[in-house]
Amino acid sequence: MSLSIPAPTRGAPRSRLPQVGTTIFTVMSALAQSCGAINLGQGFPDFEPDAALLDAVTRALHGGHNQYPPMAGVAALREALSDKIDSLHGRRYDPADEITITAGATQALLTAILAVVHPGDEVIVLTPAYDSYLPAIELAGGIARCVPLDADFGPDFAAIAAALGPRTRAMLVNSPHNPSGRVWSAQDMHRLGQLLAATDVVLISDEVYEHMVYDGARHASAAAEPLLAGRSLVVSSFGKTYHATGWKVGMVAAPRELSAEFRKVHQFNVFTVNTPMQWALAAYLREHPEAHLDLPRFYEAKRDRFRAGLASTRLRLLPCEGTYFQCVDYSAVSDLPEAEFCSWLTREVGVAAIPLTAFEPQPRLTRRSARFCFAKRDETLDAALERLQRL
């Protein structure tokens, strides 16, 4: 005779992120697909990387580069990055000890936060902010001190100064800024450096759109500001720069002491990153330096095409100084809250966008804005504009 013992009943596991659900980007992309809408919501190109880069991947795959690379990344890629940063910003990072290749920029940001933030530490976050920042701080046991950007999405230095305190451990800055497209100037970076000079605050500088700055302006990196470089972890993304977001390859440049702490976490987080892609990117950086130098002109043309088409709609264009995002004020079209408007736009007009409220823990409920991605083929942009012009 056998006994049937029922399995013990267990409740749901205790969540590390109880307030977090599925990201708005996944939700809107799924809605766009189900509705047959043109997806200008999630930020990825609908065109392929340069054929020369794809060929470099093929050579790497067949050239024996398919096993683990060094934990910090392929040396040739780190050396190429050191040269690139030096040529752009006048600061040379030691490729052996100060540059680390990551599994995309989001992993780099999480690892940076886990490396420097201890339970109870405060982290200043300028909002609206990319949606991974706050959950990463929560996972580290930190406390986010959210400081709203000003009405034009620029830094409010008085508010930043007021937020600094004895428990402030780190600060996150994002320029060019997602979602607004605002770009910090060198003067902004210098002023931040002056503000942090008397503190031990670590700066995590999210610069994934570094090569998308328009109208003749230059990207102001934390690496280029003497008052910031020594305290900064600078994050960037090959996926954004080379139209290969699905490869999930990024990088962090930081002084030796910060890099050592970063790598302590990195080695137990992902250990290392896709080998053939690293070899391909190293070759491409050496052989095609014009690729990132031509990127501002490439995306500025797309921005201008999209803005020209939107100018004949009732959507009011907001400034776009960088990134591949264009924000609009839709108050002349609808009084719906932002999330509801973007859902309506996807279902009824056939174009997906992202509400700016998705980037804020305490949304500005009176604002009526949405974000479009213009990193698309011209025919995709034209088709979307045809639909938007019916508003």
C-alpha cells in the first residue's frame, strides 16, 4: 500500500522588486505587433548594421574566436576604445585596468550601481530617467533621491545641491538624454564637477547616445571634464552606435580603483561577453573609424525628415538636440493621460509611442507628451508620418 502525500502549499516568493512589472517598452511593442501598428516606441533600428561589421563577425566566428575571452574583454577591443576615447575627449584610459566590456549598457549600469552602492546609501537620479536606474538602486539596497530636471529637461543645479547629503554615495547622469533628447554642455559638466568637488560622490555617466549629437554641437563626456573623470564610471553602448542592439555589447571606462570594484561584481554577474562580436568590433573600430564620426550626420537627417513631417500635424515638436528620440506635446490632439494616449495612438492611429510618465516615479500628471523613435528606415518614417498626419 502506497501513501500519496500532497505537495506542500507555498505562496509566491518574496519579491526583490515588488513594485516592478513588465517594462513599458515590452508592453508597447507587444501592443504594436498585435495591432499591426508601426513601432516608433521601443528604441531600436529597423535596419541592419554595416555589412563590413557583419563580415568581421563571420571572420571572427571562423577564425577561432569562439571560447571565453578575458574577463574584462578582448584586449584588442579595449585598446581600440582607449585610443578612441583619447582622440575624442583627451583622456587615455589604461586598456588593461580601466576599460571593461559588458553585456550591454543596462548590465553595465546595474553592475556599476552594485559595485559602489551599499544598503542605505543615497543615489541622486535626475528624472525623467531610463527605467532601469531605480530598480538597480533598489536591488543594491540603496535609496533613490529623485531630482526633477527643469521644465526644458536641463539640470537644476540648485535642486541637485539641495539633494546632496552625508549619505549620498552616487549620482546618475544621462546625456544625451533619454527620453527628452536634451544634451548637456561642457559648461553643464564643469558645473556639476564643481558641485561634486568637495564630496566623495561617484558619478555614473550614461553616455550610450554619445555619437548622436546634432546641429554642430559636441558630446560633453564626463571623461573630458577634469573635475569628473577621476570619480566617474562612463558607460556606452556598441549596440546603439553600430545599429546592433541585439548584440548586447557595451563598455565602462573608469579610473583603476573604480574599475577594480566594478570588475569584482562583473565577474560574478556575467563574467565575460560574447567573444566573436568583440573581435569583430575591435576590427571595425580600427578599420572604419568614420562610422561613429559620421553618425551625427546620419541620424540628424532622419531627425529632420521626421520633424518636417510632424510639422504639418497638430503635435507640437519639442527640441531634439541628441539621441534618436523625438518628443512631442499632444495637448492639441487629446487630453488623455500619457499612457492612455499612447495606447489609443497605437490601436486607433497605428503608430506606437512611449509615454514620458514611464520614466518617472512620480509622473507629472498635467503634462501631455510622448516619445517617438526615429532610428528607422525612411520608408518606415514616411509611413508613420502619413498616419500621424491624420490626427
